[in-house]
Amino acid sequence: MRYVDEFRDANLARTLSTQIAAVAEPGRHYKVMEVCGGHTHTIYKHGIEDHLPETIELVHGPGCPVCVIPMGRVDDGISIARRPGVIFTCFGDMMRVPGGDGSLLDAKAQGADVRFVYSPLDALKVARLNPEREVVFYAIGFETTAPSTALTLMRAKAEGLTNFSVMCNHVTIVPPLKALLESPDLRLDAFIGPGHVSTVIGCRPYEFIPADYGQPVVVAGFEPLDLLQAVYMIMLQLAEGRSEIENQYGRVVPWEGNLRALEVLQEVFELRPYFEWRGLGFISQSALKLSDAYRDFDAELRFDVPGVRVADPKACQCGEVLKGVIKPWECKVFGTACTPETPIGTCMVSSEGACAAYYNFGRFARSTARAGS
Amino acid sequence: MCLGIPGQVVEIMDEAAHIAKVDVGGVRRNVNIGLLAGTSDAVDLGDWVLIHVGFALSKIDEEEAASTIKFLEGLGEAYEDELEQLKGSDIA
Ligand code: SF4
């Protein structure tokens, strides 16, 4: 077994690997979805599948916030960024995401004032320092990130800043999971629940998965050992005919989540009736917009965005990758037309995207390892 | 952007605005600790927190912090990029 010393406790990793193999039912094929892009990154980087029996397949889920932004939302952002007087701020990961008409980075090269920031609070600072300019923050992320935007908006409101606004693309994790569970394309056995998202929302929101679909959910940390342990906990549940939510990452994730964070989300945001996800289409009540109390800070109201819809490029199979229906390397343009330098789809942009993770670390993964051995 | 990186609280800068200075591998920057304020996880000097986009998301113990840092260092580029971006941050 390779790379075992990369685990926090190599002996435990070996034992877990043996135990997982022991509880796997002979002849049964298991599909376990890891929801979070951070997990996908660890799985490829550390070759986690090499430590699992071949009958356990890890399926990569939709939990990379950059990957799920549809092209139209990128174009809408660019249309704001191009307005005279606007300073457009976003996370670095967002800059290279291709829209229908180039990326924010392209818009910057063509003269738009696009700046990347580490934190929404940095965007707020830009607004304070440039009172004569309109400063817009392009917010992305799941429930992990949304409370940061919320607190930033509360601060902006308290300071009475009038030149700051947010284009909100925050999404929520449960609706796409429901959509996947309802999809006939994919038969899953269990879920590895996201770590940081659960720090905010806690474990309860996943209750419908065991209750309505009879599938185990184990919330897990990001280290290789965490993932092995989560897979073992899932396999035990399946072997014993249980389906429950278990929290492998209790050292960071409280069962109830972060109540303060949930409170600020409640105050600043409300659910959109529906939102378009890259490759997954429209999902109802799956994203956030600013609540009425914060409408003055809503960039979409302030700037009257075109609200464009752009179909994904024909060659792009990000939708299938995000649903776990195909593996990254099965996309026809993977590694040829689509690379991290020249991404066609979003999954190649962020290091949490399945395609980028496989592109960077794929040589460690099971399929190629076997082909090479 | 999805990483949670451990930092140790070295100074409370602005109590009302919930701003604390943290040390992340020798880099000292301000972060917002408002998501932990008033909870059982309220932050004190010397505490370790998991930081995401300039906000402390949860309190962690020292062992967890050390192990997470080791793991993140093993990530290479993704962690270096995150640290670079943190260095460019100037929250007040
Ligand atoms: S290789 Fe590129 S186009 Fe194909 S699924 Fe991955 S990111 Fe999308």
C-alpha cells in the first residue's frame, strides 16, 4: 500500500482499510458520493481509492461553489464590471471562470476595474477608500461562505455605506442533493457529508437522506484518514442495515451547527424561488438573495443586470461530472481542449473542481495506477 | 477559496467590530470573529480558530490546529495560494 505515511496515523489507516474490505459484501458494488470539492481534492491527491476495495466507487458531487456558477451569471457580473465608475471585486478563484463572453479576467484585461479580494470585508474596505466609486462584491459559496457576506452587509449597513453592493450567488447544499437523489441517472448508496458547510448548518438538514431515501450520511473532515474513517462508518451502516447521520468530524462540526451564523443568514438573506446551476439546470429554492431589509445593497437591483441565460458549450460535460455520472477523464475535452490554463468548463478552474483535481493528481488515482502496474 | 485555515488569536483589535489579529504560520492578519461571539465558542487570546475568507468559522483545539496545518502544507499550491491571498488582506 502506497503513501500510507501521509495519514495522521498510518497504523489506523491500514486497519481501516482492512476493515472496510472485510465488511464489503462480495459481489456488491457501492457508490458513495463525496459532496464537497475539498474532499474530492483529498481523494485524488492522496489516492484514497487505492486504499479501498475496487467495488467501492467514490462519486464526486456538486459541492464546489465555483463549479456550479452558470455562464449567464458570469456574464451578468461582467456587465456590471464594465460600467464606468464600478470597482468589481470577487474571490481569486472566480476570475477565470468562463462566461458566454469571456471571464472576469478577460474583462479586466479589456479595461474593467476587476480586483480579487481574500474576504468580503476587503471589498468593504475598498468601498470605504473609494467613496466616489461604486464597489460591487460578487458573492459565491455555500453556507460556509454566506455568513461572511451577511456579516459584511450588516457592517456596511451599520456604517451607512451607500457605494457598496453585493451580487449574490450564494447557494445552499440540500436542494442539489435532493435533485441528485431524485435523478434516475444515478443510483447512490451513501453520502460523505461536507465538513465546513456542516460547521454552519449542522447535521440535521441531512435528516431527509436516511429518512426518505434510506441512505447513510457521514459528515467528514478533510484529511485522508478522515475520509477512510467516513467510508468505514458508511460501510458498517450498510452492512448492518442502518441508515443514519453520523458525524466523523465532531472535533470541528457541532451537531446543531453555528447558531449565530444561521441567525445572520436569516436576517440578511432569503431563498430565491429558483436558481440555475451549471450543468444541473434550475433547482427550486436552492440559492439566496438579499432580504428586503438589505435590498439597497443588492447589486442586481442597483444595476439592472441583463439576466442572461447562456447554454453551456457543447463540448462541456461539467453537468455530468457535477452529478457524478461521468468521471472527469471521460469528458471528451478533458486534458486536451480543457486544462486548468484554458478551462472550458468550471470544474477545471477551482482546485476543488473534480476535473482540476484529477488533472493535477490523477496519476495517483486507481484507474491509471492499475493501468501502469 | 474553500479551505479553512487555522490561526491563533494574538490580539483583540476591536471588540465592538469583532476584529481580532491572528497568526497564521507567521503571517499576522486581522479576521472577523463575529460568528463566534456570544456562543460557547467565544474567542480569547491564545485560542485557535479555523479561518475562512477572513472570518473565524469555529474554534479548534491546538492538536487539531497542528494536524490541519500539516495537512494543508501537504496540499502545496492550494495552501500557498490561500496564504498569499491572506497576506493581501487588510481587514479593519
Ligand atoms: S474536462 Fe472541462 S469541459 Fe469537461 S467536464 Fe471537466 S471542466 Fe467540464
